[in-house]
Amino acid sequence: MELGHVVVLAGGLSYEREVSLRSGRRVADALRAAEVPVELRDADATLLDALSQDPPDAVFPVLHGAAGEDGAIRDVLELLGIPYVGARPDACRVAWDKPSAKSVVRRAGLSTPASVALPKEVFHDLGASSVLDHIVRRLGLPLFVKPTRGGSALGGSVVRQAGELPAAMVGCFAYGDAALVEQYVAGTEVAVSVIEHAGEPRALPAVEIVAPGGRYDYTARYDSGDTEFVTPARLTPEAAERATLAAVTAHRALGLRDLSRTDLIVDESGEAHFLEVNVAPGMTETSLLPLAVSAADLDLGTVCRDLLLARFP
């Protein structure tokens, strides 16, 4: 089979637009190197007409954030009858909502930090001070606060003292209307990417993240040269196996397809704790899935081409 017309979708209007554009350019360049004809398109008002008038063989969505990962764009692609790489819309909706994803993987047997998810209105209606006091009593300290939806660590912060919690909530609500507050688990931060081959998920080598000051925030992910990525992660064989199993379990339990990236903390006992999963992992020069592809001695363009061919009827 040959792909004659492939569209890589990037951009959009989420907070992660610039990262998405960088990811899209990386995927498009990798596919061209694999001799796949590629058109890079933004998710704007011209998209539907373009796809309808000249339907591609398949689409590779590299849209991050809302619309790109909440299933909406994929719903549109299904309406148009255009094959695409990645999870179906219903699976995206569950994975995109972090509390829902945590519930699903917990039922599948994975460990995930205890947490509470509350919309902004609850803090307003019940009194922020009282709600925050009860959160600290129930979950203890330290805590990690992040939006229930979104990526690139936008709006996320560590809370080590109770007095830091109000500011963390304000920062979180700047990027979403609901906050996930979970117990902070100390350990090694790793990301395990999963690529499907012939319908079977395969975990790539875990990438260990060593961020400056221990904060793997937006700057550390995309703008700082100080973050160290170690692949394979410096884990014991038993801990590495647990991390691999956790990523594959999450991929299957959430009904994902083609590719995903699961973020984990491996504690000092070697147990892997699920944090969240990404259905449209970053593909920039500092993104974790391409690093894992390279560590597995694979070519990014070939991997992306094979994923497209798996969707090509």
C-alpha cells in the first residue's frame, strides 16, 4: 500500500498551539524523510472545506489541548469518513478528563495518587478557605494541583505548605474551570510511550525526566536546556517492568489506539503510580515519545508512516 496524500493536523486555538505547531512540523518532516507526501494544515475555518474537496488518504492529528485531545476533531474526521491516527472520540473524552482516567485505571489495578477534583464554583459557593482546609486534612502535604483537563503542565504546581495552596488554585483556575488536587508522590518521574503494531500495544523504553529544581513545567519541557532526559530510565529491572506494564494497562483499559504516552512516578519501593495519559503526545525536539522511539532504535518517520498505513483502508 502507498500513501498518496496525508494531512498532518497541527495548531488549533488551545493554550498549547505553539507546541502543537512544533510537533506538526516535526511529524511532517519525519514523514517526508520516509517518502510520504505530506500536507501540514492548521485546524482553522478552512479545514472542513479543504478536507471535503480533497479528502486525504489519512490524517495524523498532532493537536494538543482542547479539541485536539478531547475527541472533538476526531468526531469531525469520522463524520467526513477520513481515516486518522490515534484514539477514537469516546476514548479521548475519558482520557482527556484526568479524574475519569484515574478512575478507569484504578479499576484496572493501577496505583494512582489519592485526589479530589472540584470545580471553581464549589470553592466560591462553599467558601475557599474551608474547602482548602478540608483538602489538607484529608490528603495531607505535599500536594500537586493541576487542571482536570489540559497538558504541557500548564496550571500545575507543587504545594508543600498549606499557605501555598490558595495561590496554586488561582494559578490552576487560570487554565481550567476545575482543579485536580492529588497527593504528591516522591520518586522518579518517567514517561512510557506505547506504540501499536498489528493492533498490539508495545511499550517503548521509559524516559526519565530530571528537571531543574524538580519542576517539569512548561518552560522545562519546551524552552529550557537544563532538563535532562535519561533513556532508558534508571530503574531496576523490576521497576522498569512495572512501569511498562502500567503504561500498557492504561492504554488498554482506556480503549486507546495507535499511540499514547503515560506519565508515572516510580517511588523508592519500585511501585509505579499513574498520573495521566496523553492521546496526542508531543512530537517536538524535546518531547518524550520521539526520545523513546530513538532509544528503541526506531525511526520516527517509519513509525508514523506505519501508524498511518494501519488506518489506511
